Amino acid sequence: MEQKNAYRLICLGLAAALVVSLTGCAAQKAQQPAEQKPTATGPSLYERVGGVNNIAMLMDDVIDRTYVDAVLNANPQIAEAHKRFPRQIYKYQATNLACMAMGGPCKYAGRSPKEAHQHLRIAEVEWQEMIKIFHDSMDSFKVPPKEQSEVIAILESAKGDVVVPSPKSASK
């Protein structure tokens, strides 16, 4: 049972990495209750993408794509996490994370992006592939460009905690 929990933690880390990033900013907002009412500037991203059901369908598609992606699975740590972690749990956690990050009422109780991903050794090429997967999935669900940009901005806010710097950039 202890080994099973360890694998869950590893893969929750992956969930946060491939979806994660959605917590970069959201982790700091998590202390505050989510605001679902339209603000002075308009509806939240959560509302504009259609709420938790649409987010769940999007995350289902994103995760299905990540599990079969050759670029991501070329990283042995990610491939191992995909083998050991049930997709259903990954999808549930990723949906909560995305929902919370987009201003919805869901709660993500997982580890921070840095804690969850440091052992996965995610490189820039894998990060860019994850961004491409998100774009492709959002395109397939006809998410408008403005909302896509906002989702990608949320993802990018956690990049520094997820991506391992290359040896060249680490020495600068």
C-alpha cells in the first residue's frame, strides 16, 4: 500500500506538471475563496470556458494525449509515472487544479508545482510539448483564442517551478 501511495504522489506531480502549471498563480490564490460572480471586468475564465464540466472534458482530452505522446514518454521518469498512475485519478486531480486556477470553486490539495515535479526532470522540450498538447486540445474543443491565451499564461506562470534548467542556462 505504501508503494502504491508513493506512485500516486509521483504521478500527481506529473499531473501538476502537465496540467500543473495551472497552479503557479492559483496556489497563492487558493487561500481565498473562489469568486464565481462576474467581476467589474466581466466573467471569470472559469465561467467563460463553461465551468467544471467543460474543464473536465478538456482535461480528459489533455491527459489522454499526454499518456500517448512520444516526446513526453521519451523522458523515463514521465513514462514510468504514466505506467504506474491510474488515468482516472490523474484526470480528477487535473480537473480540480484547472478549475481552481481558472477561478472556479474546485479545490486542489496536491503538492506545490516544485515539489511535485523536481524528480521528473522535465526539460524545455517536454514543457513545449505540453503547451502544444494544451493548444491542440483547446482547439479541438473550440476554446476561443483569448481564453486559450489566458490558460497558457497560467501554465507559463509555473514554468520556473516545473522545468529543470539546461546545463547551459544553469551556468549563466
